[in-house]
Amino acid sequence: MNHKKLVIIPTFNELENISDMILKVMNLDGEFELLIIDDGSPDGTATIVKSLQKVFPNRLFLIERAEKLGLGTAYITGFEWALKNNYDYIFEMDADFSHNPDDLIRLYEACAVQGYDLAIGSRYITGVNVVNWPIGRVLMSYFASVYVNFITGLPVKDATAGFKCYHRSVLKGIKLKEVKFIGYAFQIEMKFTAWKLGFKITEVPIIFTDRTKGTSKMSSGIFKEAVLGVIWMKIKSLFSPYQLNQSESI
């Protein structure tokens, strides 16, 4: 199978991680390509990416944005770029090694070999597989997914997961310009929309390890958006049925 595969990684001040992450992804089996979307990192993250583009000129790409515009908008930018450049499988992943790059292969196989449209790297499908998080944060994350399941009916154990593989049909089917949320709720909205549109979803067990370098971007405001956003998604689904995107603009 000669599929084009693109890993999208949004960054803000990831100088301590980005070089190692790029080298790791570039050396995986399967010829993964990588798109970094940097939101004006003052620490020089983009400069490191540019230097490595000389080493991987046809596999490493960079989009620079002037300021922090939110995780969701970064991914939407990346998705649109991936579709325009005819990638078959598109991945979301963090820059800080909380997601093990080796698991990209397992997510890809879940879609390309097992036939799923969306594969989620799940912390909770086989228990609680989280390393180095304080118990309070583990509980908050776990029960956030329980809350999402209860309110929406979404049959996903790790509703807030940010490690995913999409077949391009999912991203073409979702009306990306209508995605509402830009923070923590973005991950929930994308899964919920894919489910409502009838795409086949699976969860692949992973071990999530908290970052050892750099600073977390989590905030109480992001969590609040998710709590209220889930209610909005459920209400919207009751009054406005989800329909596949018919636009040929991408």
C-alpha cells in the first residue's frame, strides 16, 4: 500500500522537543510526512524546523502563523492543506512526546488494514494508561470522557484524545469551516461529528506519558469550553441533523 501519510503537529514554544520529534517521525517505517504549524513561538521553534527542512526537503513542511490562534484552528489549517495536497491518511499528534510516535504505525494500520475511517489513540480503552500525571488531572480527564459519553452518547472511551488518524474521507465529509471550538472541545467536536456522519471509529490502546520538557498549554478556560461545548453539541444534533459536506472546494 503506497498511501500518502501526513502527521500534523501544532507548536507553541516547543524548542526543547521539536528537533527530537521531527527526527523520530522522519525515521519511522512507512515514509510519514510531517507538517508543523507554529503559532509565532518566541523561543525559535520555527527556526529549528526550517533548519531541518534542509535535511528532509520533501517530507517536512512548515506553516507559520503570527500569533496563538488556538489548537482547533491550527488543525483545521493543517487538514485543509492535507486535503489540497492529496494525502490519504492524516494524523494529529502533540509535539511533547506525550504521544509515542511509534504508535503512528498502529493508528495507520487500524485504518488502512482494518478498514476504520478514524482511529483514536486511547488512554482509557484498556483501563487508565497515563504516566506522570497528578491524580487530579487523571481524574479530570477520565471523567471528562465519561461526561461526554453521558451527555452525547458518543461511544468513545477517550473523547478528549488528541492522537488520531483520519482517512481523508472523514475530513472531506466534515464541514471544516463550521467547526465551532478551538480548544479542548475541538477534539470532542471532531469525534462527535465523525460519529454522527456515520464513519467507522475505533480506539487503539496507547500509553500516554506527560511531557518531561517544555510547558503544558492546558488551562481552566479550555476545560470550561469543553464542559459547555458538549451541551451545545448535543442540542445542535437534536435540531440540526449532521450531513456530509458536498463541497468540492477542497
